[in-house]
Amino acid sequence: MNSLLQQLYMNDMFNEGIMEAETSAQDNNLLYQLQVLFGALNEKSVGSLNAKGLCKCIKDFDGKCISIKEQRDVDEFFNLFLDRLEPYLVNTKGSDLIKRTFGGSFANEVICLECPHRSENVEAFLSLNLQISGKKSIKESLKAFVTEEYLMGQDLYYCERCDKKMKAKRRTTFKTLPNYFAIFLKRFYFQYTTG
């Protein structure tokens, strides 16, 4: 949580948007508590800060206060935090701040190899999870994310235009890029082994 809040604070676009948003000074107001934290960080003479007020405002998916003693995946916390913050930004100058800062979209495409039919499913994203196991760089991980694969044999694609299963290629393409890419690296993976 600490490192993510530092990254959000250091993002000028996000920081300025948070500080400019109008809100009420209430202890249970997540936007207000974030403004208090960012405001204190803006004071150069501050040594350490107590983020207890902010932590009390962040609720988990069950509506309970998050436990600062519990280890969380940073991507999960990033999405939870922005999801909880967004309602406080509605009807403010920063109503589109999250989308404007981190929002992008990609398309999952399937293209028939026998005719020009293309199926496309566009998805919005705020962050990307990149697999880095076996990869030498983020560039290589991004390349793997958009690498096309061919659907053949038992994995044939049902083409609506051809009205039968056909060979096809499946790929991911970026439609819109965010102003700031939030990229989370999947360093660990869990594999069950049966005995």
C-alpha cells in the first residue's frame, strides 16, 4: 500500500487532480483523507506521516476496513483503491480523473484465415498484468501480451460468415493508450502438483 500511494502521489496528473477535486472534510471521506495525505507530503518539512485516517476509509470487497497487517497483491489493491475512490470524484472537477490518467483499451480479435471476417471484443483497462517469467525485459513481456496465436485442429474458430469452423488467428491489440501505464509484473506463479 505504501509504495502504491507513493507512486500515485508522484504522478503529477493524478496528484493535481486529487488536490483540485472539491470534497467535504469528513473522517470517513476517502478523497478528503487522500487530500490530507498528499497535502502533508507536499509540505517539504514533514518527516513521517500517519495514514491511519486514510486506511480506515479503504474498504475491501466485503465492505470491511482493509487490514494493514494483511499482505495484498499490488494490482488487486490498485484496482480496489481506485474503485473505492471513484464515487468520491463524481460531480467534481476530477470526475474523469482515473480514466483520464490510467484508462486505456485493448481489443481481443479473432480473424478468420479464409475470409475477411473479424470478431472483436474491446475491453477497458486501468492496469496491465504482464508475465515476466522466462522474459528478459518488459518489452519482451509486452510483445508476448500482443503475440498472435493460430487456432487450428481441435481449436478451430466458428466463423459466422463462412458458417463453419475455420482456421483463424487470435490476437490482442491496443485501441487507446493511457496517459500513464500502470504495469504490474507477475513475478510469481502458483502451480499445483498432484501426487
